[in-house]
Amino acid sequence: MRRRALLAAAAGGLVALIGAGAGVWSQVPVIPARPEPDAETALSWIAHREGRYTLTLPRAEMGQNIATALKQIACAELGAAWEVVDVVLHATDMPRVKATVGSESVMLFAEPLAQACAALRDALAAGQVAGQVSVTPRPVADLRSLRTGGLIGASPEITQGREIVTGAPLYAADVHLPGMQYGRVLRAPVSVEVESRPVRWNIEAARAVPGFVAVVEDCGPPIGKAQGLGIVATRPGALVAIAEAMDVAWSMATPHARSDIARAVDVDVRLSQGALPHEVLDGAPEDGAWDVDLRIDVPLAAHGPIEPRAAVAAWQDGALRVWAGTQDAFYIRDFLADAFALPAMAVTVQSCRIGGAFGGKTICTVEAEAAALTLATGNPVKVQWTRAQEYALGFHRPPSSHRIKARVAQGRVTDWDHAQMSSHIMFTAAVVPPWMQRGTDLFAGDGGVARGMAAPYVLGRARAAYDMVRLPVHTGPWRGLGAGPNALAVEIAMDEAALVAGVDPLAFRLAHSADPLLAAVLARVGEIAGWGRAPAPVGGLRAGRGIACGTYKDTSHAAAVADVAVDAKGRVRVTRLWCVHDCGLVINPDQVRAQCEGNLVWSLGMVLTDDLPTDAGHVTAQTFADAPIPHMTDVPPITVDLIQSDRPPQGAGETAMVAGPGAIANAIRAATGQRPTRFPVRSEDLGA
């Protein structure tokens, strides 16, 4: 959908709100187009020539190993040996594919790929060895690859696994072109929502640095309101020295009006101003005292990918070619074409393997910087962000503040009220300008903020509502979007309600669950963890066990049990984790388990370490030491049990985020008798 078409299709009130005055259209952002995959499009993903097949992966490969799972689908449907199917990553010279988001790669792409492979198999069997194949979709029951057997339900060697461990070039930072130079765009040390631009710099000092090539003033679109200043060198090591020698002076506007981020998202302050506008559950709880009344605060958190983003850009034969580790190569192409006034067909973006993304590499940043610098110099340019740039210029999980209440009678929740104040996720300020965001706030809300607010239980008279505010730090999708923080709040409140009712937490959840699939993962995790047997204290430490569960996007289900040990100073160690997961038909058990394990490590971080420091609305973190993530030594033994299912395959990449954090937080409550309500947990809150 084109940008103007989107606005024309919007509600009349929105059009009236934004008007069509001078300068408005130039501010309309590029809108990502995300078509649903179908069998006809899938024909472009699979090809045969001289006894070999090429699978052009229609998804970004960012460590979820979807290349392996979709190759299993292709081999099973084609009846082809593993070694005769080659996998390549897609570029934008193929039909558009949907961004790699939402744990959808198997759920949405397995059947179209299977249909295309079945059509190709039949064409080859009929003697067709050249030309275009046509596809007539057949019943799913007739597809060989969507039922257990052979490669389906097996765990073959990971595609690109050998290349990873041998250091073969896979990532954007590995790309090297003849005559390539190295670039960086400097920006002011201030919030990206505050206008800033370079005003003075020492060009003579920069020229004196060996390897200096150029200073580039026209260095591409701003990030937020931060105008940059580009530098180019013949070697990457010269960039730091050039930046220091230039001693750039910046013009910076006054601090952002919401520099106090914690106060900006304070749910109690917001509730004092009136009702929240966006309802997820519209029940009407009765007035009266509450048995559970909790305030839960979750701070900003970074994605923390091991790979800071990078891109290589080159002008070749009058066209722009870009290599990037992005979740949406087609959006990057559209953005670059728009930013540099090029026809879309004059821009090609080649997907590279991504060293971690988690929702954070969906927008165009480093790619535009590389394109601007190669345009200015005429040479290929590689731009590699530093870790500090990742923190300062990327978007992050928004902070959220929750007021969640429950009333209990006769062992059941009769009334429920969940209020949340946060910032934007789907309509991220990293892309959407303030005037447009006000329109989306008014008419659409933000489904990312709402995700997981509808508790997966029967809760009597239940209300859930939220509001958002634009912050000085850009916020956006983070693994599971709002599902992680929202499920944490829900599962904490359910645990407190169980205590009020005097009912075992597992039994309490089962009694409130109307979904047999959710009940099944709950019952199973209790069985494998030995629920009901308290963990034995170790060395005088306080020990506790907690449970939590949830449903992700109405399709996948997970439940988790955590054991923790807490010392006299309030330091927490998670000593054991169990998880049961139901995502329908499992194509590759090892990789689904790996996704669950990754989610559980993220759960450790969410409860114990995640916190992105800011000052005056500007992210101040420079390294992982400033925004820590769990260490390998923090990870306990983990057991993941997969429910064997004949349901169609569902999402697995984010589901366990709805269970892991709550299980850990509830285990801390069981160990200490003190309910953690501000995260990450602070030892001073849990001292003996």
C-alpha cells in the first residue's frame, strides 16, 4: 500500500486531523508492505536445474535456523536428498516477501512452500525440465511435509552451521568489495527526539589522520531529529581517530519535555487524569476493596544482539546495491529509494545472515548511512555501528507501568482490572512522526503494547486498558512485543490471587483455564518438575519454586516452572528451569527447544538484569557492562518438553516469554515472602 493510499483509506477524522497542508506529504514515512505468502508466490522460492534444487529462503535468517526448517519442508515434499537442495538468502530482485517478524516463519510459510514444492515435484515427474511451473493448491492432508515422518520431526545438521563455526562470510560485516572504504555517521550525544546538528569541526585535524578520505555533510536522513556528520576512511581503525580529531561542536535543542521517563509512564499519575483510552477487555469490575492491588514497573531494555548492525553499499552500473542484516530487505529498498529519489528497481538489497535481531532490525538506519556515504565518495562503503550506537540510535523495549487488581471469592477471581502506561511498539517513533502517531493513538491504539494484556483465563468481570506516550528514547518491537511484560504482570497477580484464595498456584491456574491446550502444558510442566515438592535449601540459602503460563497470539502455549535460591543479601540465582511448549506440528525439535531456551534466558534477563540507563532522555550505555545481559554462568539446567501435536505448525520464536519471567518472579516470592514488583529485581528489596 502506498503512503497516500494508506492515509486516504484512514478514517475521515484522521484525514481531517493531519490535513493536506504544505510540507505534510514530505513527512509521511515509508509504510512497510507485508503481503501474506501464498503458493503462487512460493514458486519463486524453489527452482530445479540439472538434478539440483535451489531454495531461496523467503525469511531472514537471524539465528532461529528457519533455513533448516524450511529446507526440511522442501526436501520432504520434493522427495529430494538433503545434499541436493541448496539454500540461498533472498534479495529484493525476487517477488516481495513479508518481513521476518511475529514468529511466523513456519506458521505462515511452511504450507505455501510445500504447495510449491509439490507442484514442482509433479512437473518433474511429468517430464517438464524447463520453464515455469503452475501450482494448484491441494488439501493439506495430501502434503507429505506437513505430517510427522522422515525429515519432519527430525533434527538434521543446521544449515549454515559449518560456515558459522569455520568463519565463512555470512554476515553483512563480512562483505568485502574491491576499493571498499569504511564510514561512520557521527551524531550528537543527546536524545534522538531532540533536534541536533553539527555546526563546527576541525577538518584540518581530520585530514592529518592516516587513512582519512572525506567528511560528508549530506550523510542521509536524520535518525529521529538527529542530523549527522559522515566520515570516510580507507581503514576502519582510522574512524575513531578521525572522530576524535574533528572535535565536532553540536547545536542541540533544550532537553526533551519527557526526560523523566519513569514519570512519563507512571501508571498511577496517568490514572489520576482519567480513564485509559484503549480497551483490551471491556468488562466492568464491581466497586469495592481489592484483594490484590499491585504496582509493577518494567524499565527500558535493549535487544542486545551479539552483532551490532552493519551494511555495505555500492553504486554499480547506475544502481544502488546494499548488503544488510535486516528483517525486512524490501522495506530497506523502499526506504532507500524514497530517501535518495531513486526508482525502486534501481535499488537492490541483499539479505545477509543476522547475528541476532529480536525485532530490533526492522527499520532503515545503517543502510541509509552506507548509501549516503557511497553516493558522496563514489566508492563502496561499509558502515558498522558500535555498541554505543546500537544503544543510542536503535529502538528499545518500552518501559511499562502496570496497576493490576483482583478480587477473589470462593477460590475464584471474580473481578480483574489491569491498567498499563507505556510507549509505542508497532507505531514506533523510530519511523512514525509525532503528527501521524497522534492519529494512530486516536484511532488504532497499538497492538504491540496490548499483546498479552488479555489474560488467558476466565476471570469474571475483567477490564484491561492502556495508554501510551512518545518518549525521548525510541521504542519498538522487542521479543514478543508487549507479551513479556504484560504476561509478567498477569502471572504475578494470578499468583497473589492464589495466595489470597489459599489454593495451590498450579491448581488455581487450571481452575481458571478454559483452553484445554493451555491446561495441558500446565499439567505437564507440573508433572515433569515434580510440582508440590519444594526445592531443598542449599547452604542455608532461601529456596523457592514458581510457576507461570500463557498463550501467545492465540496459537501457541507455554508453561514454566523455576527454582531459585536467594542469599541473605538478596542476591538471586535461578537454579533450575522447566518449560513445556505447544506450537502445533514440530518440524525440527532441536530448533524449537533452542527457541524455548533462548526465551528462558531472556526471561532471566527480564527479571534480573535488563535495564537500559538514560540521562536527560538520552541512552548513556556504552557497552554490555552498562546494560548487562545474563552470562553463561547465570543459566541453570533447563528442561524443555514439547507437546506432540497434529495441529498445523504455529509460532515458536517468542512463546515462552509469556511463561518464563512470571515463573522466576513467583519463585522469588515463594523463597522470600516478598513480592518483586519493580524490575530488574534489586537485592536491597530482598534482604533477609
